[in-house]
Amino acid sequence: MKHAFAAFVFRPAGLPVLLAASSLLLTACDSTPREREEAVRNSAREIDTVANRAGDVLKRVGSRAARWDSVSRQRNRQPLDNAATAAFNQELLGSYANVEQLTVTDLEPAYVQLLRETRAKRRTWTQRDWDYATAIFNRLNARYRAIRLDLPARNELHIKALQAEFTALETGRDLKDLGAAVKDKPADRQ
């Protein structure tokens, strides 16, 4: 019958672990109670310092996120300019710009056109540009709800996928902007 200790010691990986544990025990035996108390105080001080720094970072990030949210809410309360809305509508929808007159056969191509333009231009858009694009998207969605019962199932499914893609692109931009707003910049670190 082999002893568990013998199997542990003679394994190649077990010997260094055993030696490290032995040296820790010997070191602990060689220290005085005062030295051990000092080591505990130093460890507690280091933990407190790390916790305080983490708390400071969380406060900064939280205040920046709140500021970003406040600016976003304020921007959303501002009405969209009618001329800019019309220009965006024409730019994003092209020949499908008259949303209220779209037919069952025109609705899916209108969504395709909106998504094509959104994919092409989204990287250069500001949050306000996204507000205009979202207003156009919402108008398309209202038209979709009005004529949805007359749409073929395959068109309806494709439109749902395009709606999900637009929402994902918009949410991605919001997350990117929020991440940039809360990011710790070198000048902000203490």
C-alpha cells in the first residue's frame, strides 16, 4: 500500500509545490507575532487602497454615464428640424421617401434602401443624425403596421430582420458613445 504523501512528493509537479509550502511554513515559524501583525496590517492597508481606488473609478464612471444620459435625454427632447428631416428622408429612402404612400410591394424595398444607406453612413453619423434616421425608421414602422396584414409572409419576415438590424446598429452606436463617455482618460486619473 502506497502512502498518498509518497505519491505526491515523487511526482515531478508535486515536489516544487511541497517545497514552496514547506518554505512558507518555515518562514511563518521564524517570524515573531509582531512581524505577523505588521504583515496583516500592511495587507489590510493595501486592500483598503485598492478598494478606495476602485471606488473612485466607479464614482467617475457613474457620474460620466449620468452626464451622458442627461445630454442624451436633453437632445431627445429637442424637436427635429423639418427641413433636415426632409433632407434625411430623401437621402436615406430615395424614391421611397413618401412613406405614407408606400404600398405592399414598396415597403420591403424601402427598408432595404434605409438599411443600405444606414450601413454606408453610420460611422460618420452623430447622435443627432441617428435621431433623424430613427424618426424615419419609426415612420416606416408605422406604415408597416398599417399594411402588415396584406404583406406576404416572406416579405414580413425579411422586414422583421431589417428592423432588428437597424435597432442593433443604433444600439451599437449608443454603446460606443457611452463607452467613450465613461472611459478613463489619462488626464482624469489620479
